[in-house]
Amino acid sequence: MSDLYVVTGGAGFIGSHVAEALLARGDRVRIIDNFSTGRRGNLATFRDDVDLVEGDIRSYERAHKAVQGADYVIHLAALPSVPRSVQDPLTTNEVNVTGTLNILSASRDAGVRRVVFASSSSVYGASPDLPKRESLRPAPISPYGVSKLAAEQYCMAFNAVYDLEAVALRYFNVFGPRQDPQSQYSGVVALFLRLGAEGKPPTIFGDGNQTRDFTYVTNVATATLSAAASSTAVGRVINIACGQPHSVNELLAAVQAVVGKPVTPVYLAPREGDIEHSYADVSVARELLGYRPLVALDEGIRRTFDSAVDPSRED
């Protein structure tokens, strides 16, 4: 019988891509999601092929129900967004820290083999060193970054103290199909594409010269599956990105080329908790996971735009 993977937050943007990739290779998949940020529409093409547990990871009972009989847990459920965490740090902590502790405890109690945790580049925070290497001292400057770092540390503690393998992946600025462009907290790529297509001016906080390592979701899903299989990844924290910095102004130019019309932004003051520059060193992922980014920024933007116009073209 094939392995059973539990994907927490599996109805979300990244989670649905991971679940779909698991199904494509023949694994059994169970999803737990409370649909606070996940969407049922993200499961539309494969809903009948997964076991769905509706519930909140802040409940140990629901977490325990979800992981029963599982071989692997891919823990993607979270309350995302730096701005949201600045507005509501308590809920961010409850979901991202207490929720992770529930998943880890339930996984330990259920005899799960390994937990792969979705961390974030936000843990590096204000550190000026570039590129961001896993050996850097974390310096988060937002409640969201703090919550992801705390959850990482819980994963490493469970790996050390209990018989539960754990891997933490620090995702950098993931974008792609199924990212909600209507949300006030949506990723900048989805938001720019929607506003550009509608002929509306996007808002850029700062001068637009701040850089990010924009990473297409297929790259992230592939790396996440590799992390569940790699024996050398156990107990490690690993960057997942493209290893290339792009400014927000560059991103806007790429979006403009795709939508085929001028896009004139409105520049405002930087937001609280935002950092100036960030891109990853992905050599550890290359060494431990055999990771290679499959889709570059321009191609990823094209695929994201095409999928919004015609969802059947999503890949």
C-alpha cells in the first residue's frame, strides 16, 4: 500500500499544489483545513481523491484525528502575512506556534515517521547579510517571523527529543496559480497581475528597489516532496527559493509585459515589519535535496497569468 501523507492547510495555495503532486505520483493524501484562508475551489480537480478533515489545528483533538495512520505530515497550515501579524499578533501566535505544537504532538503520539514544516524567509528579518544562508543568526522583525522561528525550533526540539523526524523549509516569496488575488494579504505577484489586468494602479510600499527571491510554486512543491524523502535532510533547516534577487520594480515590469498594458504604481511609505532586501543561498537544498529551481520568475509570471485567464492551462 502507498504511503499516507497528511497535508495541513491542504486547501490553501501551496498546500493544494503539494497535495496534487503527491496524488500524481500515487500516494494517499489526507487534508486538514479549516478554510479560513484555504478555498474549496483549490481542491476542485482532485477532491474525490483525498480524505478531508475539516478542522482547526489549534485543536489537538482535530490534529490527532487528522494524523492517525499517517506516514508523513507536511505541515503548511498557518496564518500567513506580515501585515496581518502586525495587526493581530495573538492570533498569529495561536495558529502558527500553538497549532504547530499540536501537529507535532499529535504526530509523535500517532507514530508518524516525519514532519516537513513550512517555515519562512521572514525568520531572517533585519539581518543585513546577503544572500541569506541557513547559518545566519535569525533576527525576525515581525510577529509572523517570530512565530515561524518559534515553530521551527519546536520542530527541531521534537526531532532531538522524540522519535519524530523533522525538516523545516524556509520558503521565499512563493507565487503561482491559486494564490488569492482578492485578499488584502495576497502575494504581490497575484495582486499586481490582477490590478494590471484591470488597469488599476498597484501600491508599492517603499521606492520599489527592495528585492525579494520570488519563487514559483512548482519549485516549492517539488522541494517539499524531496524533503519528505531525503535521509540527509532530517533535523535540518533548508532555504527553498531560486537564489536570485529581483526588485519590486523589476517584478512590475515583468507583470506589465505579461498583461500587455502600462501599469503605473502608487508609491507609499514602507510598511511596519517589512525588510529591504532578501534572497537565498540554495546550496544546502541543492546538496541535501538535489534541488534545482524548475521555473524562473518570468516563466512563472506567465504561467500564473495564463492560469487566471484559463484555469485549464495551470501547471
